[in-house]
Amino acid sequence: MTLIKSISGIRGTIGGKAGDALTPIDIVKFSGAYAAWLKTKSDNNKIVIGRDARPSGEVVSKLVTATLQSMGMHVVDLGLSTTPTVELAVVLEKAGGGIILTASHNPVQWNALKLLNHKGEFISDEDGKELLQIAESGKYTFSEVKKLGKYTTQDHYIQKHIDMVLDLPLVDINAIRERKFKVVVDAVNSTGGIAIPKLLKALGVAEVRELYCYPDGNFPHNPEPLPENITQICNELANGHYDLGVVLDPDVDRLAIVTEDGTPFGEEYTLVAVADYVLSQTPGNTVSNLSSTRALRDVTEKHACEYAASAVGEVNVVAKMKETNAVIGGEGNGGIIYPESHYGRDALVGIALFLTHLAKSGKSCSHLRATYPNYHISKNKIELTHDIDVDAILLGIQEKYKNQPINTIDGVKVEFDKEWVHLRKSNTEPIIRIYSESDSESKAEHLAQKMISDIKEIINHKE
């Protein structure tokens, strides 16, 4: 059983003992702390909630709702929804905050409370630490009977979200309709199955083939949209009848594309392609995190614009986007953040912009992919023991490669011309993550192994 407390929320496996997993007691504890924290920020006592389709969602939702009402908060429940839909609804409802009940790409035994501020954005590091202190202290008071919060439901926000996407100036419905696209959707039997077929039809897609679009939360495969987990949709496309496939994670904030021949477009390249289109229409700055592909920087510079890197984590990407006034940004996991819509990863926005780009390009999906630099990322890790000084390792790497461009805002990233290696300590596991990128898989892996060798040398030298 697992329970992970972080600045943006709490996630864990369902069942087990309190404090060791995401039990009813833990759900009540953190929901209460969130309400107490919100009360320190304003007198706005409205909170929007929504959930993905995983089987534990209804139980978790009831516990969260009852706790928030017991804290005197008025709950607006969107029911089955998506992460970006809840983010938008917080603003539209003029709420003080929001909670999304989803463990994102984690397997079905997981669930989580993702916490939003009044802007519909993930709470900051500072706010998260305040909230965790409140939770651990238990110093908050439940409301008396006459001051209990109200409960209302709203079931129209997914449609409202779709309408907002259709209204974006860079979404060209006519161009999409003229291409008569045939699209396959894999929504892993979660809420993407409600939102995405509706969106595609509204965009003028000629044919929509639905795979796993029934939102009962029974994930047919590992819900993280990586190539090894999406073989069925790839095989479907390999038959040659469709133009592309779209794959969602359970809460619909990540978007993976599959080309017409059944080849994954590459999660890293969802943002690259969308940014290419956005920059061609509205030049400006771009942002992704340090562990994302260099291809975004290449595309940005092709448009004579500037790229910036943030620390890993959506809240950090958003902060850097605001700081640099970026017109597009996101993460290499298929997360598109388009400020013209809102500051949150949004697969609905990503699909609409990608299809517009593909339609206007006149290319097939595979030919569009071939227009971008072809980088490969290798992901490795080193397990840590309690006696290993991670800070000393990172300082040792900095010293060894001091003549190379180095970024230390999140671990250490070292650049070698168009190759790079990023080392960072995991927030959730006793490991150092080692991401490396080059123009071939073998080169990227070789770069990672060289860095692992350097780390072992530093550890042995310290001993």
C-alpha cells in the first residue's frame, strides 16, 4: 500500500491502513485541511470537484464532498469530468478552488486528490507546504449544523469546454472538415470517452472509431499512453483505413498521437507539432521542462522565437510560461498548455490545434512527423542507499562538466551540442533519475551509461 503526499495533492492506493494508503480517513483528513487552507486565503467558500472514471471515484467523491460540506464549503460537483474541464469550471464558477479526483496515468488501484487554487491552476509549492502543515497538525474546525455547506451538480461543463475550444481563433473547423479525417480514439474507458468523440464530431471529423470509450474505469491496458501500452490502436491504424489515432490518459490532460501507418507520433512530439503551428500564427516564446525533448527549442528557433526551460512539474512550467509570457508550452508527456485557453495541460485543446495544423499542412500524419528533428530520449535511474549524498554527486557532475552549458534549477542538466543529460533526485522514490537525449537510441543510451559511470566514480571516490 502506498500514500504519497506532495505539494499539489495526495495520491495513493485504495485500501489498507490509515497513513499507509489512500483510506477514507486520509481522504477526510486532507479534504478538511484543503478547506481550512482555502479559508485562510479568502472568504470564497465555493469548491468545484470532478472525477475520472476509475471505480473508486464515486466513493472518494462522496467522502470529499461530505468533508467539504462539513467544513462549511459549497460544493459544485461536475461528476465524471476531465482535469482541464474542472480547471476551467473553477474560473467560470468564480470558485475559491477545486479538487480533481484522479490518479492520472496511475493504474486502477490508485486514486488522488489534485488541488487547485482560485485560478483553476495547481497550488504552488509554498501553498502546498502550508496545506500539508495544516493536515499534519489537525488544527481545523468543522462547521456547526446551521453552517454546513450546500451541494449542487452541474453536468454541462464538458460541452462548455468543447464550445470554448471551438471558439479559439487558431482552431479552423472548416480546414478540418475539408480533410474528412477518419480518427480512432483510445480513451482507456475513462472520461475521455465522453469528451473526445463529441469534440471530434464538433470539429468536423468525418469518422470516429471509438476504442475503450465507455467510462466505467476498467482500464483495458496500462493507462499511461506510452508505445508499449497502446499496441491495439496502433494495430487498428496499421490496417490503413484511418488518418490518425488519439490516445488519452484517464483524466485527459495528456495526448498521444498515432500516425496513419500505426506508428506512434511520439508523446514528446505532440507539443512540438502544436507549438510549430501556434508559432506560425502567433510568434512568441515557448516553455517545456528540463526533461523534455530539444525539438521544441529547435522548432522555436526556426520561427525566430525564444525557448526557456523550467523545473519538472506542471506548476513550474506554468510559472516559467507566465514569467516569459510564452504563447505555448507544456511537458514532453503529451501535455499541451495554451494560455489563450487556460494555464493547464489540456488534451481537448491539443487535439483541436493538432488537427488544424495537420489539415492546413496538407500532409499525412507520418509526413508531418518527418518534418521535425528526430531525437531519442533514454530514461534510466540509480537506486540510492541512505548513505549516498545526492547533493555531493550533483556537485561532482557540475565540476566534471564545468566547461559545458549547465542548468541547475532542477538537479543538473548538462548539454553537449544537441545532446543532453538531466539528473534529478526523485520526489517520490529513493532514486536519481537520469534522462538523456541524442539523435539515436544507442547514442542516448551511451550518454546515460557514461553519466552512470561518472556517478559511480564520484560515489567510490567519496568512500
